[in-house]
Amino acid sequence: MKSSSVRRTLVYALALLPALLVGLSGCTTLQVKEIWKDEAFQGHPKSVLVVAVMKNLTVQRMFESEFAKRLKGRGINAVESFRVLSDGVALEGDAGREAVVAAIKAQGIDAVLMTRVTGRRSHKEEIPGMTITAGYGYPYGGAGAWGGYAGVAYTFGGPSQPTTQGYSHETVFLDIETHLFDAKAEKLIWGARSELRVSGPPQQEIEPYVDRVTRELFKDKLF
């Protein structure tokens, strides 16, 4: 490979590095910190009311619909709260509890699956710009790595020019809990506490979160 071609390849790859880092930081990272199960519970709910306590109505509906879809895939009659509760009903507080209890009785629900955000923290990172130094020299690993002299990122001599600008990146971490309640006994029978790293719109994080949590739920053979 000619040295000019190698130099162009390395410069191009290094110039793309910040974009790659942003892409990687946008990936969803879910850490399930704790799972609890009532070992004494022997039932298998056939109908579930899915409740997502979220301030954003769109996010609430997406959470509930995603959970309901996976439960229905297992033959469970899953009903989203937004389909049976009156518009504008706040799910938090006594009014929300009374509305959920009324829906349970009206729908003949066996269990309630509730998800809510319990905490939030953020981490801001400053990413400096990079400079490519033009010139010739031995690459890391010795001359044999490329075969002779080659243009590399750090070499001897040659002018320096900035190729990327610095930028800041903020990552948000959400503490999320999902609980399964026995509707008749009004008793907690399963729970998962997780931390979700969110780098983009919250909507794009919902499906991976629900997928992971429902897999844990099904693994415990509650349905």
C-alpha cells in the first residue's frame, strides 16, 4: 500500500472517531440491579392491567403498549391503563390508586404491572478536539506493520492542523422500578429495580427496557 493511501486512510478514520464515540454513547445500557420475587406466591395471573406512571403522556402510552404487546404474546390478557382510565387522571396519589382499583374491579383483573421512574442523575463529559500531524515516520509496531515508511497520526515533522472540534456530551441515568402486584390480595409479588442510561430521546429506550424486564419476569415463571 502506498504511503499516501495509508495516510489518507488513517486521517479519515481518526476524523470519524468522534462521531463513532457519539454513536456508541447513544446505545442503550440497562443495568438490572435487583430482582425480588415472593416465593410463596403460587398463582399465574391470566389478566394484567399495565400501568406506567410517567409525566409525559406519550411516554406513558409507549411503555404500556410495549409491555402489553409482550404479555399478549404469551397469551395473557393485558390491558393498558390509558385505555380504561379517564383522560386526565393522575396515576400518582390517592386519586390514581382509586382509579386503578376501580378499573381492576370493572375489568376483572388478576394482577397489576406498574412501572415508574424513581430517580434521575446526569453526567456531563467534555470531549476535546483532535489534531492530525502530517508527515512520515514509523507506525506503532515497527516498520513491518505497514511495510516501510507510512503516514501515521503521530509522526516527525510536518504542519499540524485541527481536524475536529471539541464538544460536550451529557448522559442521563434513570432509576426505574417495575412491580407486579396480585390485584386480589393487593400484594407485591415481583419487582425489578434498574438503572437505564439514556443518551437520546426517551422513546428509543423504551423497547429495549421492556424487552429485558419482561424476559426477567417470564424467567421467574409467574405466568
